[in-house]
Amino acid sequence: MSITILKGTVVSAPTLGELEVMESGYLVAEEGRIAGVFPVLPEQYAGAPVEDFGNALILQSLADLHLHAPQYPMLGSGMDLPLLEWLNTYTFPTEARFADPDYAREVYRRLARELMENGTTRVCMFSSLHREATLILMEELERAGVTGYVGKVNMDRNGIPELQETTEESRQETLLWLEQCQDFRHVKPILTPRFTPSCSDGLMEFLGKLAADRGLPIQSHLSENTGEIDWVRSLHPDCGQYWETYRKYGLWNERTLMAHCVWSDSRERAAMRTAGVTAVHCADSNQNLCSGVAPVREMLNEGVKVALGSDIAGGDHLSMFDVAAASIRASKARRILDGWETDFLTVAEGWYLATSAGAAFFGEKPGFAPGNMLHAMVLDDRDLPHLPTAKERLERCLYRRQRDAIRAVWSEGRLAFSCKKK
């Protein structure tokens, strides 16, 4: 039997707002699944090899539930434009380049490596509309050890000539992609209508039936920008709110991810809660593109499931440490805008959203719960000034990047990345 035993300062987020810390603890996994966290190594593991990381932090690895892989080359570009102008000026021309498989291979190999180096082991990711490039992306993620879902984007209207399908092309290419990606073990397909304005009624109906027939998850965008909401209203006058354009085609359920939800009011949030839809908060992107500040505290208080996304390249940071910190800062801005009536996110809450909340979409329990697959990283902060508690050290990790601090990363029970401290 394969046994992994990690020793160090074990920190996890078993509930929203609470950190569980075990100094000199042992994190044990059998056959890639967590057996438990122990203050003393149980006798049954006597003689098994122990990887002792001293005082380093042993943390849950990170989950990024919304990012656009083909936008990776344009990180930091076009930040002076609002969403819809940014899409047409920068995003669509950049994504059109992924018609070239060699270019896709080069970019996606680098992206997969950087995700793992930053401790992100789980993703829900948009590809472009290109089937071959999407398969290359899935292959490179699998090779690097990243797990999760990747979607071939569907868009048969309101693109640019170089980045748009016919409805029939979108249907056929999606079906062929689903047939060709069946052999991937750790990266699975997710249906991806880009957003309502990009998909005709016929394409949305096809995707809804496909999701139901094959039990596939769904990802898209919701209420990111006021101009976008007005556009959706003009395209679907029969729908009172944006979310109804997904529901009427069967794309609204507990396997649905909706990114942003900046302008989701109480009715739209109630619809998310009732259906079990997960809202993916992308604080950096929402500020960069002047979309607004999402009401995350209200969502959490109302029982809406919330996780975090980097949303590259609307967001300008791939590291989920940065994304968690940005989410905390955004919640403080929201508190001010709300007249000091809402609470901002604490560090413990931000860390939960970046780890346990994202892992929940993959069916995992929060924290290092027994039975979960081993998704963990070792973070060595010994080059920084001493802090007395693990909670303070974790807080500093969110706000201060450290070169080569991530020494090892496990994904789905496998050691996927290792780096000796220089």
C-alpha cells in the first residue's frame, strides 16, 4: 500500500472563518487519500517513511474556479477598457491565435507549469472555441498534475470573424471534442457557453440537452457588468433577469458555475441558492475592468455557494494567494460602499474560499478531511522574520510573495511539483 506522511505545521480550513492548526503534526494519506492529521504518528504507520519539513507550513492546495487559458499571453493588457470593449479589442484577437496548435502547445505548457508552481492543483478553465487547442490544454494540464475541468468555448454570435463558429460547427465540434477527451484521467470536460450574448437560442438549447443527457457540469458568466446586463435583456426580453437565460435552457443547477455575479440582486442570489449554483468571485478582474464590487458577504449570509477565480486575463494575477488577498480587499471596499453595514472577509474566510470552497465543487469535504484526495503544498517561509503563530504566518503568505517558498505540491495524491529551497 502506498503511504504518504508529511510532517510540519499543518494548517487547514475546515469551516468558513476557522483555521485548524497542528504544530509538528502528521498529515497521512493512503493510496492518495487522506487518512487523517495526527499530533503523534499512529503505531500502524511505524516504519513508514516520513517527509519532515520542520516548521514549514503544510497547507491545502488552491482551487481556481474561473480562468481563461487562452488569455494567459495577455496578462496585464487593456486594463483601461471596460469589459465589452476589452473583449473586442484584446481578448478575441488573442484567443483567435489558438487556431495554431503549435502556439497553443507552447502557451499551455507554460501555463500548466506556472499553476503548479503557485500551488494551484484544481481548476475550472475556459479554453477557446478551438477543439484541437482545447485537447492540447487538457493534455498539458494532465501532464503537469493539474486536475479539474476544461471547457471548449461555444460562441456562434457576437464574436469577430476570426473567432466565431456557426451553430452547426459549434455543435459538431463539441460532440467530437467530448468523444476525443474521454481518456484523460484527471482533467474532465465542462460545457462552456461563453456567455448569453455569444450563444444563439439554438446553441443554448443544444448545450442544455447535452448537459442533461451526459450529466456534464456547466460554466459561464453572470451579471458581471451593467452594459452586459442591458445587452442580455435586449436579447432575451422574455427573461426578467440574466440568470433566467440559463435556466430556460437547462443550464442552471448544482453543477453550474457562474463567474462574477457582481450585480446579482437578492432575487438572483436566491435563484442561485435554490438551484445550488456556485458563484465564482473574481475580485481582481471586477476592479480592473471597472465592473463593480460583488456582494460576497450577502451571498455567504444568504447561503449561496461562493468560490474564487483568478479570471486571467481580466484578473492580472495567476497566484491564488493574490486572488484571496484581492478578495479580502474588495470586501473592505464593499463594506465602505455599503455604509459600513456589511462585514469584510477575514483572512481565514478568504483562505477557505480559495481552498475548501473550491474543492467542494469536486465533491470534497472541507479542510484535510479523511477520505479527501491529497491536495496539499508545503510552504517554507523561514527567510522572513519570525512570527509567533501559524495563523499570522498564513496571513503574511497571502499578502507577500516569496521566491521558491512553495517547496512541494501534491495533486490527487501524487507529488506533482518539488523545489528545493535555495
